[in-house]
Amino acid sequence: EQRSKTMGDERRRNPRPGLVLDVDRSTPPVLFHHGEGFRLEKLPAGRSRILYPPEPLPGLNNPDRHIRDALENPLGDSPPLSALLTPGMKLTIAFDDISLPLPPMRAPDIRQRVIEAVLDLAAQQGVDDVHIIAALALHRRMTESELRHAVGDRVYDAFAPSGHLYNHDAEDPEGMTIIGTTPHGEDVQMNRRAAESDLIVYVNINLVAMDGGWKSTATGLSGYTALRHHHNPTTMVQSRSFMDQDNSELHKSNWRQGKVLRDSGIQIFQIETTVNNNTFGHDGPLAMMQKREWEWTLADRAAFVGYQTGLRRMKPSTKRKIFNAWQSPYEMTSIQAGEVEAVHKQTTENVYKQQLVDVQGQTDILTMGLPYICPYNVNSVMNPILVACLGLGYLFNMYRGKPLVREGGVVIMTHPTPWEFHPVHHPSYIDFFERVLSQTKDPVEMSTRYEKAFAEDEWYRHLYRTSYAYHGVHPFYMWYWCAHALDHLGQVIIVGGNVESVRRLGFRPATTLHDAFEIATDVVGPQPTITHLKTPPISMANVQ
């Protein structure tokens, strides 16, 4: 145990890069996440490989000092934040919502640290007209406890009671304004309070390369009028991938909208942070989840068996409650502030430092174990549409260059995929699953026939604005997110999922991974090559 602790301390200081392991007969079974549970699966020797994520980079010592330094030493042509703050000005601080990081991080959240530093500077400069807005776009509103966790009790108690800390409302007719139009005919819409401020300070956590930059304001503080120009099947299928900015049509559209914001005179001071991928901790009850299986100790194996035994006996709601309570010990690895594009260039490089793994070539099959959480079910239920989005929209797109699986290949995912929806968070998802997916799986057809009615439905609008529901159009966006994968693949198989749910999605159900491989051979031929994407923690394949 002492030797294990010494090795662990060394790896915290000098983390290993990601690894592509060729599977042979001695390779132990690999861990697959399976919703609120796990599977151990043996992959075929001689034609399988496992992509292991890089180990967590060390966090910054004294993050508060690094935050203050970033605010006073900005990137690009921006003056220091203190020079932008003047008495009598109108200041709006916007921040990323509950959709990241995943899982939520242990307190204090990075957003709290940064917002407190910005507010301290504002107070020193005599700024007293300050609003703080959770930049939801069309996501659900954050609850009081979720807002408190993100910004801290000090900020919440100082601003929420007076109505100066609140959730963005993209359907408030008086609270939204059109800024202009891009040369491509894309409307640019923004929260009116933010647009009319003398300065917007945006506080971001860049969990993946797609986050941040102009997406923060042009999407986070926007609404359906603007989002429909890039959250659509055409843009999504041409984004290859979302995480590769040079080849992402989503990225290009956001940047065109950002240029309209900049040219309109709206002043934005962008603050972006990155975290390591220390999802389950270097030690503690779930630490073995981010170890490589052949390095599991006897204690790790015993703990895993205990978890498996206990989880099998629990009701799904009990398991969900336990997993949703997990908070990750993420550490801040960088902070950069100033002009949007200069900041985001440096941020993206820092994301890649943590996540990129070089991979040679593609395989016939890509396997992935889907965990219990995605950006849109925090403290909620992973419904079948979100299962599809997590696997095909996010994990499939965690590449640069080309996908891990060849064109016409097969993706095999493991997840229970229950026919279950959170009635408060996902009301329009229920209708989408029942009414839309029962008629068509084609993103283009559903966008033409059904999207507008869902987007403009008054009851969905009411629930989005007054309850904690995702916008009526949101399930369409989750399906569009899958468009590139659906266009690229020959088949999608879900192992261990509710058969009716899987079939409603248009995918093939399988009872075991072995059965899934047998089904896949009908598409890709006998003796297929296989890549397993071991996640979480997050990694990104740099495919050559």
C-alpha cells in the first residue's frame, strides 16, 4: 500500500500521457460505464485497442492569485479589467450554467472564485450597477441550490434577493434584442441587459474544446432566433468535429455572430478557465475508475465487487440519487482573460494539453460505455434522447482529424437506456419521443415538419420561463447533435438497454457485448477491428 501511495504521488506530479493499448490475451477485462452502474468486458485479442485518457495535469497553486494576475494582465488588445471599470457604469457578469463541468466540481467552484474577484475589483472602482446572469441559452433554469453552488453563498446572498442575480430568459419579449445579421443571413440576438451594458464580463469553464470563445455570449446569452441558424441538421452534419474548430461549421457560425457583436460596439471582457480531468479523484471511493485496469490493487478489486453487488440491489432512483451527489475534485489548470479570440486561442491549447491522445488510423467498430451524466441531465434523468446525444453527439465527436471509426462502421454503446423522462426538466422530450421519433428519425425531415411547432409552443415556453424545463425545441437540437455520426455510421447498437427505447431511437438492441459484435459483423464483415474509448475521464483522439 505504501508503494502504491508513493507511485500515486509521483503520478500527480508527473502525470502520464494518454495511451492506446493493443489488446492481447493477457489484457484484463476493461471497465465500461453503464449509466448508474458498470460492466467489465473482455475485448477480442489481436484486433482491439483501448484508448486510455491522459492522467490529470497538476492544478495551479494558489488559484486566486492566478485569477487576479489574469484580470490585470489580459491577452489581446484588452486593457486590464480594473481600467475598464468606472463609477456609474452598467456592468453585467455572465457565467456558464449547470451543464458543465461534469460531474459538478467540489466547492469552491471556479465560477465563484472568478466572480468574487471581479466583484471585488468592481467595488474598488465604485461600480454599483451590477447584474449577474446565468447564461442558459435554451437550457433549463438553475435552482437556488445550483446557483449557490456555482457562485457561492456570499455572491448569491448579496445579489439574488434584490433580483440582480438571475437566470437568462431567452423568451422574455422585453428582455431580448436583435443586434444585427451576419453576411450569411444569421440573426444575432442577445439578452437586452447584457447588450445595453457598458461592459460584459463572461466567466467560463472550458471543459471541452467546443466551449468558450464567441459561443459563450453569441449562444449563451441568445435565444431561438439566433440559435436556429447553427443548431440545425445542415450545420451539425458538416461539423467534423465540434471539437475541431477548423472543421466545425458550428464554430464558424458562432464566430460570424461574434463579429457582429464586436462590430456593434458591445464590449466583452472574456475570462476562460480550464480544469484537469480528475473526475473521480486520485484517492477515495471511486479512484479506481480512472486507473488502468491492470493497475488495480487488491483493494480496488474488492471495492469494485462491492459496488457491483450493492448497485444490483438498489432501485434505479436510489442509484441515481447516489451518483448525482458525486462532486469531482477538479483543479484549475489555467486561466486567461481579455479579448475573446486571443483568450480562446490560449484556452483551446490548454484543453488539448490535458485531453489529446494521438491515434493511428480508424477501426471498423467503436465501443463506449456511457456514464450516468451528460450536460443536460444534471440532477435529472438520462432519457433515451440524451443517451443518443451523449454517445453520438459528444463522445463520437471527441476527435480531431477524422473519427475513430471508419465511414460505414458501427458504434456500440452500453447504457440501460430506460424509457424514462424527468417530467419537470424534459416535458418536450416526452412529446418528441412519442410523436416525432415514432414518425421519423431523419433530422432534416423532423426539422421541416415539427421543429417550429415545438419551438413556438406556448406551454413549453411557459415551462421554460417559470419552471425548470428545457426549451420546447431542445430535444430537436439533441437529435441534430447526432447528425454527423448518423450520416457517417452504418449502424448503432446499444448493449443492455431497454429494447423498446433502443428501437424507438432507430438503433439495434443487444443483450451482451458479444452479441453486439456478432450483429456488427453483418455491417462491417467478419473479424472486425475495434477501438474502445475509455471515458470518463474525458479524452480527445487526434486521429492520423
